[in-house]
Amino acid sequence: MDHFQYRNGELCAEDVPVRRIAKDVGTPFYCYSTATLRRHYEVFAAAFAGVPATVCYAVKANSNLAVIATLAQLGAGADVVSEGEMRRAIAAGVPPKKIVFSGVGKTRAEITAALDAGIGQFNVESDSELALIAEVAGTMGKRAPVAVRVNPNVDAGSHDKISTGRKHDKFGIAWPKARETYRAAAKLPSVEVVGVAVHIGSQITSVGPFTAAFKFIAGVVGDLRADGHTIRRIDLGGGLGIPYLDETPPSPEEYARAAIREVGHLGCELVLEPGRLLVGNAGILVTEVLHLKDAEGVRIVIVDAGMNDLVRPAMYGARHAIIPVAEAARDATREPADIVGPVCETTDRFAKEWPLAPVRTGDLLAMRSAGAYGSAMSSTYNTRPLVPEVMVNGGDFAVVRPRQSFASMLAGEAMAPWLTPATGLRSKAIR
Ligand SMILES: *Cc1c(COP(=O)(O)O)cnc(C)c1O
């Protein structure tokens, strides 16, 4: 359920016609809906209302400050995977105690910054990382709260590139090997073991893999307690899928029922790390049709958004529904079209043989379900500026990230001292 609906033949974001935003900020741009973010957060949080649980929004799905702040004001904590994300979360108002730091490659500098900020939990992914956290915390005279991310050897059944819980994936520590990690952690005075963590992947559309992982983690908690460890928190990760086209992922209630059934009796606080579920369907990418062509019988629609703006189709073969901003007539013929971007790569294609009513140059299209892993994964490939992000709230909208200027793109680079800038190519000249 989202708040991007047609009204009188015009696609609206809540109460704002998308075309009005396009007039204001130009295309392409991302548009987010506050009401949709709120609804997704509230439905998810309500599913866990009966148990002690903290929802730590996985910031990597969409790290815009306004998105994080919207969720933080509803009570969300944050799951972060870098110092940059941690700084964003804190800047957006997430209390440091509600921040979980995940990821396999935390650096000394990141660990130092996180201890300085006083975050709630480090999810440890290797023995070497545990040693580094202990060393840094010891030097700082602090105690680092840690959970070990245990690899359950569960296949999430989603895309190979976004599965993380199989034994040869780079994530987590296998069981029972992690038992040794806990033994080592318990001996480290600068480390406080607070719990266990598991995360098996992303865009998971059936409850089975979750149930398997949760059952597994319940067994792990039992074994760790038998070893004498205090386990008061279970971090169940994220990964719940969303409908892009015809997927039918479990509902938050179904997901929560599985979690509570498998681990609810252990007397632990639960940490949930949804990313995509909260933001995916709360965002669209709006683009303009630039050119139409016929490639020997294939209808090609060239738009002004590219794979640098939304890389999911190119990277994961992901599919986004693409709809016209001006609603097509009910009886319009929807001929298959390849919808492509301007980037010089064959993979810069958003859809193949997508049924699309007739369009003309200058028409606006919206790619749905673009709120997660859209702008957060965007780049300036082909020296294309990062596109604006707009947040809608009822009848209001605000530009929460303006379009990057060419001047700022060039200003971020410098000539090597032995190079004389060619005349006319100084960034000043084209500012
Ligand atoms: C990416 C990630 C998440 C969020 O995954 P979604 O599929 O977006 O819900 C949660 N936890 C960890 C550790 C992650 O790496």
C-alpha cells in the first residue's frame, strides 16, 4: 500500500501532483511519501507490539537525512554499515543507543568513532574484528557492546547477489565456530557480550528461510546460555521483501509471528533491521521521455534517468513497474517497449518489453518501488549529476537533496601540479 495514486488522470504523491514537482525541480528526480513511510513503519512496529523490540532502520536502503529523520521521529533506531551512515543517523536524530553497527569491514577509525558516539551494539563478523574492537575500546577506557553475527547456513532463496546467510558467503561466523568467538569475547574486559545477530539476505519473499534462521538462532541462544553467556538481545536482521510487480512476500504480521514463535520465549529484546520494507514502496523515480526510436522492430523509449540514478535493473536484473504520470486511457494499446537510459552501457535498460501506452517526447514516466537501493546506490557515472530527492507530506513537498551542480562536481577534483589546465577547461569557466 502506498500513496502514489492517480487522481483525475494525474499521478499524485499524496496530495501533490507529480507533474507539479517535475515543473519545480526538473527531471529526473526521486520522490518520497511521508505517509507511506509512516504507514510502513507503523504496520511493522505494530506487528512486534506485544514483545520488547526495537526497529533499527537499515540506513543503507535510503540514507537521505529526511528519510532517516521521518523514521527516527516515529521511534526508529538505525542499522548502519559505515561511519558515514552512523553520522547521518545521528544527524537525523537517531539516539546513538539505538544504533547497531553492522558490516564485515569495520576500520579502526570507524570503531573509534562509534565508541565515541556511544552506539548500542557492534555486530561482530570475524575474530579479527572482535580483537580490533576490544583493542580500541581498551585504549579508550570503554566497554564495547557486541553481538556476534552468526551465519545460519540458510539460503534465503532470493537473488544470488543479495543472499548473505550461506556458509560460504562473506557474512557472519559459522556455527559452532562462533561459540569460540563468544568464549574469547567473554574474556575481554573491554567487551560486553549483549546478544546474537543473524541476517540472511534481502528481498526474501517467503517465510520459510526466516523461520529456519530464527529456529537456528534460538538454538544458538540456548547453547550460548549453557556456556554461561548472558544473551539479552537477539538481532534478527532485515530482508523482508516487498512487491515490485507480482511478488507476494509475507506480511509484517506473518513475519513477526514466525519471529515470536521461534524466539519469543527466550526473554530477549528483539532488534529488527528492515530497510527495503520501510522505504522501497515509499519512493518513485520520475523521468522524462527524451526520444523514441525503432530498432528494427523493437520499440525503444529513451528516458532521461540512467543506470547511474537507479542501478537495480542493471545490477540485479530487478524489475520496476513503469507508469505514465498522465494516466493512459483505459482502452489505450499497451505495446511492449524497451525503456532505456542515456548511459553508454547496454545494461542501462530499466525494462524490456514493458507494456506501455503510447508516449511522446516530453511525457513523464514514474518508476515505482524506487525508494530502496535507488538514490543510495546512485553514482555520477558519465558525469551525470546526482538527481534531486523530494519529500512529500500531505499537500506539501520539500527538496531534501537538490540536484548536484556541475560546478560542485568539478570542484571536488584537483589538477596534479604538473598538469597545466587546458584553456577553457578550468572549472571556473563552465561554472
Ligand atoms: C542490508 C541489511 C539490512 C536490510 O536489508 P533489507 O533487505 O533492506 O531489509 C539489514 N541488516 C543488515 C545487516 C544488512 O546488511
